[in-house]
Amino acid sequence: MKQRQTEAGAADKWQLLYAAGPIAMAFFVNGALFGAWASRIPTVKSAFELSPSSLGLLLLVLAGGAVVAFPLAGRTADRLGARGVTRILAVLYVGAFLAIGLAPSIWTLVLALFAFGATHGGMDVTMNTWGTALERQKNIVALPALHATFSLGAGAGAATGYFALQWGLSVAQHALLLSVPMLVLSLIPGGVATAGQPQRRGVREPVFRLPTATILVVGIVAFSITLGEGAMADWSAVFLVEQTGVVPSHAALGYTVFSLAMVTMRLLGGAVLRVVGPQSAVLASGAIAACGAFLAAMTQAYGIALLGFLLMGLGFALIMPLSMSAAANVSEDSAGRAIAGVAIFGYGGLLLGPPIIGFLADAAGFPVALGAIGLLALVACLGSSNFRA
């Protein structure tokens, strides 16, 4: 009897791996290609002799591609199924990265970056839709760990950029070498099936529709959290230098501590949610992130500031994946559109966070700017009632 139970348990684990593995690889690929691109931005800037303002416009083109793709990807995933659409977008995403490396002129680079942003953003929506289907079909909590896989992929992609630079590889050579393993990982068989909802005849559904009240609240929570997350990426090291007086090499550890805390909490997210549930998790996460921001804002001690960054990473970690799950749970039949709506808010926070916090820091100082991040984190506490299981 025990042997049969052991065999049954092993079979269940393999079935879960078969269902979840390809989705995790989609998240990894999405992060890896973006991390690889981020690591080669200085090379692209130098190759095309771009000024800082010109580079900023190019990055805005990339972001614009993502925002345009969000509602289109959500609608397509709902109609055709998230699994197939994610895999198609992954192949196009690899192709867009290759196009960046092969771009012969600034205008072809603009087109390649728009395509790269669109496929990155579209895949972000569809793979989250695929992940929520896994959660429903297997009755598990999966999105926090999947988002951790994205972060690991981003780090791995950035590492490939480091080695490519050490070996003197061009962006095109780097992209060619990276494209093969990325395609293989994108097309691993398995993953939960996601049936599309056929469009009713004679009915033209709008590409974009106003969000419901619940989606709006969840989106505002996502915006508030990702604004702080985006600001931490750009300003954490500067804050540590200005506020605590450490050397730049030590200041770089600030974002490292923040990122490691996020990845760790996302990997532990399933266990945490099984104990406290999503509503309590969002409430506690917002409070922890706010405490971390206020702690960092009120100190000039390097160690205490790092502790504040650690708490912020722990607090921010679960809210965005839980926002995706909450959006999908509003309507299973249109999960893609709901996730796309929240993704627009989340991406907006990431884009607007650095300039908003930079403006506040310039006008009132870094402690006030960090305090503002803490106040925004409390928005998650106010909206936590919309994150039910």
C-alpha cells in the first residue's frame, strides 16, 4: 500500500512539473531576453552615437510597444488560448531581439525596439494568463514563484551580456548565440491547456474597454507598488550615496538586497499564501513595504538603510503576482483582458516611478521621496479587500 501511495505521489509530482515547467520557462525566457537587452544598452548607445535624450526616446518607443500590445494580447489570449499565443509571441520576441542586433540604421532600430517592446509586453500578459489557468486547474498558488522565475531569467540574461562584452561579441553575435536556447526553452512541450473563447458571430468586441471597479482598484494597487519598484531600480544607489555617504561600490548593494528579498519572498509565496491567504498577504505586504521605506527615509546609517530596502523587497514581492491572480479571478472567461488592464497600470508605475521620485528628491530631498514610496505602499493595505482567494 505504501509503495502504491509513493508511486502515486511521484506521478502527481511529474504531472505538476509537466504542467508548470513550460510556463516557468516562458517567464524565464521573457526575463532573460529583457535582461540581455538591458546589459547591451550602452553598446547600442555607443554604436549609434546616441545622446542621453535620444536614448530616452528609444526606450520610450520600447515602452510604447508594450502598452499597445497589452490589450491586443489579452484579447487574443482569451480567444485563442494563452498557451499557444505565449509560444508564438516567444518566437517573435527572440526574432525582435535578433532584429535589434542586426539593425543597420537608427530607423530600423526604432522598429526593432517597438517590436521588442510589443512582444515582451504581449508575452507578459499571455504568460500571466497561462499561469492563472495553471492555478485554477491544479488548485495551487503559482504566480509568485513564476514571477521569481522571471527575475532569475533577467539576472541570467544580464549575465550573458557581461560575458558577451568580455568576449568582445557584438549585439548581433550575442543575440544569435542566445536565440537558440531561448527558442528551445520557449517550445518545451507540456503546460496546462488553455481553451480560447470563440467570438460570437455578428458581435464586434472592443479591443479596449473600461475596467470594472474591482480591476480599477487592483490596478491602482499595482500602480502604487510598481512605482516604488521602478524607483528603487534607478534611485536606490543614489540615495545610499547621498543619505549615508557610502562609496558607490557599497551603494550598489542596496538594489541587490532589495532584489534578492523580492526573489526569496516570491519563491516562498506559495507557502505564505497557504497560511494567510491573499487578502491578508497583500495587507501585510503593504505594511511591511511601508515600514521599510519609512525606516530608510529616517536614517543616515548604511546598515539600517539596507534593512529598510530588505523590508521593501519583501513587501513588494507578492503584490504584483497577486494582482494578476485577482484580475483573472474577476472573470475566468476574459482573464487575458483583465490581466492586460492591470498590466497597463503596473507598467505605468514602472515607467513613471523613476521620474516622479526623482522630481520629489530634487524638490524636497531623498527622505521625502522615500517617504512617498512608503505612503504609496499603504495603498495596498487600503485595497487588500479586493484580493480574495
